[in-house]
Amino acid sequence: MNKKFFVPRGTSDILPDAIPLWEEIESKARKICKSYGYKEIRTPVYEDINLFKRSLGQTSDVVNKQLLELASVKEDEGFALRPEGTASVVRAYIENSLDGREGLSKLFYLGPMFRGERPQKGRLRQFHQIGVEAIGPHSTSPFLDAETIILAVHLLKELGVKDPQLKINSLGSKEDKATISVWLRGEFTTHKQDLCEDCQARFERNVFRVLDCKKEACRKVVTQLVKSLPLSQESRLYFDRVRQTLEGAGIAFEVSPHLVRGLDYYTHTVFEITAAGSLGSQDAVGAGGRYNGLVHELGGNEKIDYGAVGFALGLERILLARSAGVVMPVELDVFVIAMQEEYLSQAFLLLQRLREAGISADMSFAGGSMKSQMGKANKAQARFAMILGEDEVKSQTVALKDMQAGTQEPVAVKDVVDLLKNR
Ligand code: HAM
């Protein structure tokens, strides 16, 4: 026997039984994003590798350890599969001069992302995100941060996540971040040897990440420090407005000074939403924040002051967080049954007429006994069985059986499509 192939580690097939659930999630998500004024954007699944390096930061785990590079055809080209959507959307925003078209571009996307992670439950190498990005000249309003967070929570609830837990924090402006980095390094010098090995490395590369280390030793050093970060008065006021707007909208949240996020582009508001369920340690179902500097970082017009905020939700994690075992039946309007082989071609024509009229229909080309074909109609969750036997063919009718009610009636072949459309 030839060697079998298996799906690559950290990826999975989405089998036909699960597709209705995915379709439902995708269509609900699209509808809700549109109701908040977002329009869909689709960008390539791979980009210039430097786009990710420059946006997410050379020191982030995603760039350092998880970028899945593509073998380049030309020497001076380097591509990587997209690990997230924000960098691509900002690239498309600048490249297509979307800033010239409307004041604020509200864009959403839905699709696969790729990270070379060590796979475990809820942590995949190919996973799907629904994300939104609101980008525009002078678009720095705390209402926009609040609206974005409210949309994330709204989506999660509508997608079946029962009790999403929201944590928020502020990293301050770009200038604040620079000041805080210097300040933190100063504060940590005397404690450097108390930090875990990872954090000693982080101290040099991205000192902010020390703040969210879960290790006991680091927590001890950090707990007091996070309470007194030198955030400017302006950034504090901005964050107050975001909080007040969320409170006013009745959104429950916790301010977590440890929340810093792993991607470099964030400034001001950052947030993360977790959920219980069967997620284990990978319990973040979504995250996001403001990233005002990224448009300039990626070559946007220096004369314009851009604001941007967004988030992404992980669809596989949402599925894990929903109550287990939700299987949506595949539904079919009509299952056509030819009682004898000689009626197969008439049944086949009927099948096509139904489909052309927008009625979903299927049949068994293998024919078989009435019992076995009715079994197939049941398995396909068909609403009606349309039976063609000797009597029906002679009288130019079909026997239409309502599979739930169990009733059956003869209907003229010429009328059957209209009749079904009306039902
Ligand atoms: P992120 O926190 O890296 O942010 O990912 C967002 C969400 O994607 C996570 O909360 C999680 O649900 C899901 N996710 C991430 N990695 C994996 C994985 N390996 N397996 C399964 N699910 C995963 C971003 O991607 C930012 N682009 C969010 C954003 C948009 N910030 C501003 N705009």
C-alpha cells in the first residue's frame, strides 16, 4: 500500500458536517461588522516578509519564532504567510490611498492566519480570525476605542461565547512608551538578577513584555512598578474617557496594568478578551488595541496625523468556548427518488429543474430500493422526498412526501417547482 498523507501539524480539515456552523459564524460576523459601518477587505495570504517585521516588531515572538517564510523564487524577494491581518490592512490602506476617499476607513476581514507555533489545544499553525481595523486621518477619539471594544464583545456574545471577560490597559502615546521603557530599565537594573531567564532577555529587547510575565519571581518585581508607570497626563485623560464610555455603555471590564500585548505597534488602549469553556491556557478569544504610529511606520503620508484601532477574534477558540457538541444539520429541500433504473434520467432532469429554481436538491444515482433511498433522504435531512414510480411516470406526476409530517400527495410534474417555491 502507498504511504498515506496527513494534514500538517497544527492545521485541520473543516469537514462538511462542520461547514454549516462556520457559515453561520461567518455570516453573523459579517452582518454585525456591517451594522457598525465596517466594509469587508480581502488581502493576500502572504506578503513581503519585511512588512511583518517592521509592523509587529523584530523582538516580538510572532516575528522572532513564528513567521512561516515562503521559499523565494528571486534572491531579493522574501515572503511570509500572514500571521495576522493588521499589517496587511494598513499596507492596503496606504497603497490604495484609502485615506483620500473617506474620513475614516472602517475595514473588516475574515480568513486564515499562519503562525509557526508549537501546536496545542486552541493554538494552531493555521487558524482563522475575524478582525476589524478603523484607520483615518485625525481618528483619535476615545469613542472609537470604546466602539471597537463594544463591537468585539457584541460579536463574541452573538457568536455564542457566554461570558466574555474583558481586560483593558493603556500603554500611553509613542512618546510615553519611550519614556516608560527608559524608566522601566532604570527600575529593573537593581532587580535584573531576580527576573526569569526569558525576562532578562526581554529586558534588553522589549522591556514592556516583562510586565505581563506570569512567573512568580517576575510578578513580585513588577506588581508595584505597574501601578506607577510614568504615563503622561494627556494619555491618562484619554484612557479615562475610554473607560467612562465603556461604563456608560454597560460593558463590564477590568483594568489590568499587566496587559501589554505581544505586538510592537500598540499605543494607548490595549485589550484582551478571554472565555471559559474548554480552552485551557489558550483562553484569549480576541485582542486588539490602538496603533496610531503604524501608518507612518509603513510609509503613510508624514504630514497627516493618523489614528487607528482594531482587534481580531480567533474563530477556532470561539468554537471551543461555545458549548460543546453544537452540530448544525445539513439541510436539503428535496431528495429525488427514482423507483426504477429506467426513471433515473427523468429524475435527473427534475433534479436540475429544482436546482435552477433555487431549491436545494439531491438524489442517489445508484438507485436502489425505496427503503434505502428513503434512508438516504432522511440522512440528508431532506424536507421533501419526490418519488417517481411507474404510476407517476404514466400520469406525468410525482409523489411528494413531507418527511416530517409523513404525508404524501401527487403533484403534476409541470406544477411541482412552483408549488415547492411557494412552500
Ligand atoms: P493576537 O492577539 O495575536 O492579535 O490574535 C488575536 C486572536 O487570534 C487571539 O486572541 C486568538 O483568539 C487568535 N489566535 C492568535 N494566535 C492563534 C493561534 N496560534 N491559534 C489559534 N488562535 C490564535 C492580532 O492578531 C492583532 N492583529 C489584533 C489586532 C487587530 N490589533 C489591532 N487590530
